[in-house]
Amino acid sequence: MALLEVEDIHTFYGNIEALKGVSLTVEEGECVTLIGANGAGKSTTLRSISGLTPPRAGSIRFRGEEIGTTPPQEIVRLGVAQSPEGRHVFQRMSVRENLELGAYLRRDGRVEADMQQVFDLFPRLAERQGQKAGTMSGGEQQMLAIGRALMAEPRLLLLDEPSMGIAPVLVERIYETIAEINRQGTTILLVEQNANFALEVSSRGYVLETGTVALSDRSATLRENPDVQRAYLGT
């Protein structure tokens, strides 16, 4: 049984069908990526999984449990956390306060230890833990958004466009850390327009086109696919 099983989901915004039968799986411990052009349905897929935009049809199972109609906060409690596109940190709150909010559903004694682990992954956040999040750079805010999601202690981490609007030198640093998070045992489903980085850090990938899965394969194989190279890798 896969950790996440998405089967033939159809998701709408009003009368507009954004996902037209998307199916995918993510195994425990994997890093899987969704690549595709703007409007392909990548972010909508993550929003469907996290309960923010539930599908009208199809099935989403996490650890064998159907979550397609489960409220978002309960999906977080089950072990799915999302770092959203555009970061959406709480700008007037400090770095530490943002991280504490990531753990708001937890009732265990490991919160402070997990915060230290986030600081180990992102030393810049440790340096700025008293700083208001809105005064940090885009790259630093992205680190904070990922760290906040990790504070929920997820079994599955959903990352939506972590390289968007970030200086190239920080993109490399963030992707090194994403690889480290996966090595430490957190399963990742990654949405990314920067297909080079996404396919480098992931083991498998799905190519989305206009709300459907056009192609799926090992990441190394997708990197060698002439159509993928032409459309998404700039070669």
C-alpha cells in the first residue's frame, strides 16, 4: 500500500474543471515531483490532497484512509502538511512564532526539539528567530514556510513551487535542504516549474498538462526524454 494514492480525481473552480482525472502514488520515503506549465493543475493537485480544494469525484487515500472529503485541519493531524505557493508566512509575527504556529495541532513534548531540528536545517532561521517574518528576503521566507510545515511533524510534506521568486544561490541551498529532509525520512510530493531542480532531487516524476497526467516515469528517465527536455528543461 502506497503512503498516498490519488485515483482519478476531478477538481473544479466553480464550473471550470481544473483536474480531469489525475492519478498518482507516492510511496513511503519517496520524493516525487509534479512538473508542468502554468495552469497545468500542479498546485490544484496539492490543494486537493490537503483538503483546501476538495475534488468532486475520485479518491484520495493517505495510509489507506480516504481523505477526499476530510477537513484540512484533520488532514494535517493525520500527517500531511503543505508549504504553499507564495510562502504565506505571517508577516507581522516573528520567525519563532511562525514555527510555533506550525505545531498548533500537536500535544506532545517534542515541539522544542523539532524546532531545533528546523534551525539545524536552516541556520539562517536560527539567526533570525526573533525577527518579523515580513522583513526577511523571499528565500528566507521560503525557508520559514518549509520549516513551519515541518513543525507539524508530517509523514508527507507537500511543497508548492519552493524556488518561485528566489535568488538562484538560495534556490540551490533550499534544494539541498529538501534533499536532506527526504534523506532524514520525510516523504515529499513536490510541485515545481524549475524542472531541472525538481527532477534532480526526486526519484519519480509526473508531467501534468491541462489537468491530466501526460507522462510518468523515473526522474532520470524523464530528464532524458526529448519532449520533456524541449518543454521544461530548456534544451
